[in-house]
Amino acid sequence: MPKSKKRNGRGRQHGAVQPFSDEDASIETLSHCSSFSDSTSMAEEGGEAEDTAQEDFQYKLKVYIDCTVDKSAKTRQGALDGLKTAMATKILYEFLLERRMTVTDSIERCLKKGKGEEQRAAASLACLLCIQLGSGIESEEVFKTLKPIFKTILSDGTASIQARQACATGLGLCTLVAEDDILDVYATMECFESLFTCSYVRKDGSRPSLSPQATQLHTNALLSWALLLTICSASHITTIIHKHLAKLPRLLESEDVNMRIAAGETIALLFELARDVNPEFDCEDWEPLCSKLNALATDCNKHRAKTDKRKQRSVFRDVLKAVEEGDFQTETIRFGTERMVIDSWVRKRTYDAFREFVGSGMNYHLQANEFIRDVFGLGPPVLIDSAALKAMKSSRLERHLYNAAAFKARTKARNKFRDKRVDVGEF
């Protein structure tokens, strides 16, 4: 991902590809495929069905928007959740472009007057709205309205902890997408620093006593801070390293597994960025840090949950390689007929941030969302005809059969050679 804040392209979604797996879009998908048929009558019927489905869907969205200002908190919550689902699974640029300020006003109202879960949903919806609009004037207008509210909630110790957690995550992504001034990005990063540094070990060596909810808030702030690191200038990265790299490893001692993992991944990201700035980068406390990372990668602490230990070991093996050797465990993401390689901590942090909001719709957004494709350098969306779709389905079936056979063989081998002594120290 480029280091400069402004990106080419304004995030417009003209001529967006329709999804092939979303339940709400099944009628549209079938009619889209039928348009390649030789039968004119079938094409006409498919076109009518597609228009009807689109009209019904847009009517539902308008009802949701209207319901975000309903007197009933339950109705508002349902409307926010409905809009979130729609934005996560479809491209709605044209529809939202005309109504962006109406939706923004609704989000603002829910953030200011709502409670807990409603504020959390509103913060998530703000991120999805920015993702839909892309990096341009439209999302900048939205963010200009919502940023002060995010920051007010985030810094208010009396506000709902759930709302503050959501704002910590939402402010990070919205800043990445819609902030137009890198100096404002740095100011927002300082806002996050004021939170997660509260988890730092004190000067006298004591650890702060924090509730699990407060620790989660600090974790979210740290992850958003790391996300914005990916667009910082080389000089600012150097400043950050001098300020934080010596203190971040103490977060690896946290009792919370999510904080430990967030700290580890942030350290790996900082090392990657530092080596990009200076290939000869050297950390003074490199050996103690590697020892600490190795301990977490092989942790057998019986007081920790088994699932936590597995998750932690997997992450810290990769973090240790990043710090020791500058390596990254690449991951290939397949979507439609395309694929994308996650080959750096910068790319991983960015991908994880978007996926947190669009969830299972991430592959569809990689296919069809021009802004997200621009972020990952994928080029314009690729249109898929019925023949290509059929080929995709065949290859998926073949892969399923192959994976099923491999799983069966692997299970037999494990049952035959499994040694109970492997689990010693796990409980």
C-alpha cells in the first residue's frame, strides 16, 4: 500500500459487478447469467426480474434509513444492522452517493443519543459508508462530520466502554479512507497513543491494573494506530520507532491474549517499516525481544486456555521470523477468478482492518469494490460471464473433492501415528 495519504481514483463504483453468492442477490445473479442465453424471451424475463429485485432491495434500504431515526431503540438497532449487512455484501455507491448526508446524519444521531450497542453499530456503519464511497470528496464530507464525535466518545471516560471500543476501531479505518491531511492522521494517532500507552509498564516497573474491557479498548486503539502506521512518512516512522519500540515489548507480558497478539503484530510491522526506511536497521534490545517472542511462540503455560495458546503460538512464530530474519509468511486470497497475495505486514494489517467490517463479504469487495481494489493494486473489476462462472464452479467442486480425500487420508495417518505424549504440558 502506498505511503502517501491521497490515492489515485475517487472510489467511484460505476458499472460494478454483481455478486454471485449473496443470498439477497440470488435473483439478480440468475438473471445476470441468463442474459448470456440465446433465448431473447428468457433474457427479457431475466431483465424484468432483475429490475424488480433491485427496486425491492432499494425500497428495503430506504425503509432502513427512515427507521434509523425511529423512537424505538430496538427499531433503530435493527435498521443499523440491516444497513450494515447490505453495505458489507453489496456495492451501493450510486444509491449511497445521493443519500450520504442523510445516512451520515442518522449515524451522528445514533452516536450522540444512542447507548452501547446502538453506538457500536453506528460506528461500524460509518466505516462501511466510507468503504462504499471510497477515498474522495464524498467520504471526506462524511468523515468531517463524524470525526469530532468519534474523538469525543473515545476520550470520554464516562461513555459506554462498548461505544469507545467501537470508536477506536472505526476512527482508525475512517481516517485511513477519508482523512485528507497527513498531519491530521498524525494527530489521530496521538489520540490512540493516549489510550494504549496506559497499558505500558510504569516507570517503577509495576503494571497498571485494568479491566478486561479497558484492555480491549487499548487493544483496539493499538491496532488502529498500527493501521495508520502503514501510511506514515519515513521520517515519522523513524520518530515512532524511537518513541515506542523500546516500550511495546512490555505489552507482550499482558494477561490478555488479544493484547499480546496485537502488540506482537505491531512490533513485526514496525520492524518491517524500519527496514524499509533503513535496510541496516538494528534494534538495541534485539536479543531480549527475540527471547520473549520465542517464549510466546512455544508457550506451555498451563494456566492459559488451550485455544489461546494455539492462536498465540501460530502468530508469534510468524512475528519471530519477521524480527529475526525479516521474513513474512505469505497468504493467498482467492476471489472469483482472481487471487491476491498477502506478502507483508503492511498488507496484512490493511486487509485485516477491512475484513473486520465487511466480514464474509470481503471476497466480493475484492472483486467489485473499485476503492478496495485500488488499495491493493488489483486494477479495475473483472467482469465474469456465464462460461467463466461455470468453469469456476467446476474447479471449486474438484478442489472440494481433492480436499475431502486429503482430509480423510490425513485423519487416518494421524489416528495411526498419534502419540498421546504430544499433549503433555497442554493442560
